[in-house]
Amino acid sequence: MQFISYSFVILWMITFALYYLVPKRMQWYVLLAASLIFYGVGLGGFPLNLLLTGVTTYGCGIYIKKTLEQEKEARKQCVDREQKKTVKAAFQKRRKRVQILYMAFNLGLLVFYKYAVIAVPVIETLTGRHAGFLEKVIMPLGISFYTLTAISYVVDAGRENCEVETDFLKVLLFLAYFPSVTQGPFNRFSRMKEQFEGEHGFSYDGMLRGIQRFVWGAFKKLVIADRLGIFVDRVYGVEAASVSGSIYACATVLYMLQLYADFSGYIDMASGVSETFGIILPDNFRRPYFAKSVAEFWRRWHITLGAWFKDYVMFSFVMSGTGRRLGKACKNKWNGYGRQAVPIMGTMLVWFFTGIWHGRTVSYMLWGIYYGLIMSVSLVLEPFYESRKERLPVKGKHGERIWTFIRMARTWLIVFLADVLIRSGSLAQAGAIYTSFVTRLHIGSLLSSEITSYGLGRYDFLLLIPVLLIWLAVSAAEERGLDVRTVLAGRPAVIRWACYYGIVLMVLITGIYGGSYDTAAFMYQSF
Amino acid sequence: MQERILEILSEYCEEALTYNGDSMMEDGIIDSFTVINVVSDLEDEFDIEIDAKYVIAENFRNKEAIIALVQKLLEE
């Protein structure tokens, strides 16, 4: 069930009406019912995998709660600090075993569904038997998202960073919450539990703000992302040797915008739907193309995924026994750079997993390693950059502005090169495209009729100019700390409603729809 | 103790000493590398073990929160 479909709008309206009609303490049941319907319809069957993850997550949480209580009792009987440490270590070991089993099961399911298809030739080579049945395996809707969300709950429970839930249905709602189940953002249990259990009265402003954000998301998805997608798909779909480097460069820049408009559009729509229920989802984007470094870019792009990997992979590794031992062994080596060895290993680990989480091809793995290397190199070279900057003529207001722009442009270039890798159909195509940037750039192609031969006509390009400028203006205002919806609310009714109708009409008239008024699937849904 | 914690912090990020907000990590004042290095130095300096469960944005929201964390671990 896509967000932009009649069935979703009907589900949203019914859920909204029931949510504010039932007694407030029952509101979360309405959300659970809507989530299961949304998920069941989207999946087209019984949500067995989601339930399996729900049951194991709930069970693991209860086990953690019990052992934590037992540990507290046992520690009360201890006479000194050493004894307390021993008791703590023993209980931690028990919890860790169960958590490892839990993760092996749930990550195993994720890996199975994600990699079954590409494992076919490997299995056939190793066993000599036909493994075609694996090709029929379909990845359950949202499994990449709800599995990581579930793991965050279990780890947080073990770390005592969140309260363990004793109601199975609330755990299920946390995993299946319909605005975020298919593409995130990755929610944290303590934040969501508080909101699910809160009593939400109807608010006209809340409803209006939610709808505004949903429509803004639809604008980004239908008017920008899906339009850009036509050009990008055509260019990347033809034989690499027949396209000039400048057309590929143009398509890649548009792909950067398409991916951002598509995913942030989805997040705006999900957050908007959720806002109408008085439930605020975490921010997932903070205008990434304003970032001055790659590290900052990733603090602004898919924020909740980055936070997930930082909290549950990076810190878990660095603070583990192995991480600490390695840290101590390397600390005083290599002229003081040795102390960065473990953070660098952690970074490479995070980016390797980020790569394979996003896709099941070698390109994604290389994409992850590429970002890991860039982050690591910038860490080591940071003092060098700082000393170089001191020598550059970037003093004063204008100098700072130019320096900021140079750093932003450098970030765009790094992301641009990475995006060629993941948008190409194969490593060979990516290689041919990189080569085309050097050997046959042909800038003139951008001004010739060739540019309009890839699905987007002259009027589409002309339409994109004001549309992208509107998006840029909104982003620039947000970057300055303004909340555009609040600013609009303070304007006279004529201006306010002209803006609302303007955006809605643009979505309706200039949005890209399929034959039955369905939209193209969201790009992150396939990750 | 406070002076020593602030010295360690300033070694990696002087901006953290003048920061007055309450989300140093989200605001990009300190990144995960800084956190890891600060944690490692605090562990060596005060002979404490800072588990991954304490390495959360809440405990690194500003310099006062870091001081409170070390105090808590010393009292445990």
C-alpha cells in the first residue's frame, strides 16, 4: 500500500476518525489495528516474519528484565565491590548469550531474505544441485527497517537505557507502526512508548500541520523525484559508450536530487501522517547538501540509520573487550596515530555494514568502503587540514563564505562519485561512466537537443527550475532556523491559502502518476 | 576532578568547553571519534570502565553531563 493511493488515504481517514473517537487510553489499539491492516495489505498475506520478530523481541525483553531483577537482588547480598563485579559479570554473560541468539535469529532472517537470490549461483556451484527455489524468495516488506528497530530495543533493554515492555501488543505496535514500518525513520522504544501511551486530544493545528507536511512530501516525491527519475533511468539505462560524460554528469546530479527528494519526501509524508495522531517521529534529514564535510553530510542524511550504526555497531565494538584490548595495544604506536586505530576500525565496520544493508551488490559494498575510507582519512588528516586552512587567504566574511562554498562543493563531488557507483547497473558500467567524465565530456551536449531525448522534454526542464528553487528556498529558510509552516501560519489568510492551494495544485497537475494514478515505488523501500 | 575532565575534553574539542546547549553530539560539536578518545582518556585517568551503555547522547550532551557521568561511575 503506497502512501499516495486511495486505499491509504481511506485507511488514514478511518484511523484518524476512530483514534479521536475512542477513549484516549485505547488510542494505541487503533494505531495497532491500522498498522496490521497496512502491513497485511502491503504484504498481501499473513505477516509471519513480522510476528516472529515481534515474539522473539518481546521474549528477549522479558528475559532481560527478569535477569536484571535477579542481578539486583544478588548484588544486595554482596559484601564488597569485587563480589558485586563478579555477580554483574555473570549476569551480563547470561544476558549476552540470549541476546546473541536473538540477533543470530533475526539477522539470520534478514540476511536470508536479502541475500537468498544472489546466493543461488554460489550454492549451485558448491553443491552441484539446482537451487532455483531460492530465486522465489521475496523479501518481506520493511524487514530491513523493523529488524534493526527491534534490535535497538533489545540492546537498549540490556543496557538499561529503556524500560522493558511487558505488553506484547505494544512491542508489536513499536515494530509495525504504519507510518514508519516500510522505510523508517528508525524509532527508539523509550521515545515511542511515551507517545503511544500518551493521551492525545484532537487538535486542528496538529491535523493541519500533519497534512501540510504530508503534501510537502508528496510534492517532493511526485513533482521532483519521479520527474527526475525519468531522465536518470533513461540515461543510466542505455549503453554507456553511447552517452557523453556531461549527460552522465547531469544525470548523476539529478540522481543525487532524486534520491534526496524521494526519501526525504517519504519521511515528510510518514512524519505528517504520524503528526496527525500527535506522534512525532525523529528527524531523518537535516538538509544534507548544506554539509561542509562528508562526516557532516552523514550526520544530516538518514540520521536515524547513522545513529543506529553509531550506537549499536561503532560503540559496541570500540567498548567491547576486543576493542579495548586493541586500543591499548595500538595507543602509543605510529607517532601517536595509533590511538585512532580502533575508531578507524569501528568506522570501517560501520560503513561496511551500511553498504551491505543498502544493497546486495558488490557496488554497495564498495560504496560503503569508499565512505569508510574517506571518513578515516579525514580523521587522520584533520590536523593537516587545519594547518593548511590557516595559510589560505580565507579571512573575513567573504573569505569564510568562499571557504564554506568550497567545502560544500567538495562534499557534493564526493557524494557524486559515490552515487555513480550505486546508480550504475554494474561495476563495468560505473567504470565506463567514470571514464566518460575524462575521455568524452562533451559539455556542448548539455545545450544540444540530446538533453531532451531522455524522457524529459523542454517543458519538464523549465518546470524543474521554479520547483527546485521553491525547494531550495524552503531548505535555506530551514537552515536559518525558520519553521516554514509556522512562518506561513503567521501570514494573512490570502497568502497562506494561496501557498497551500499552489502546492496542492502543483502536486495534482504536475505530479508524475502512473496509468491508474499510482506513483512509482519509493526508492528506499527496496533497501 | 572537574578540571582534569575539562582538560581532557579541551584536548580534543575546545568548543565543548564554551558550548551552552544540551545536545553536543547532535549539534556536531563532538563526533563519535572525539567521544571514543575522551572515554578512553577518562577511563585511564580515573581508573573507571565506561560501558557502551553509558556512551549515549544524553551523557555527552554538554560538559556538565560528562562530569556527572564520571562522578556517578566513581561512586558506583
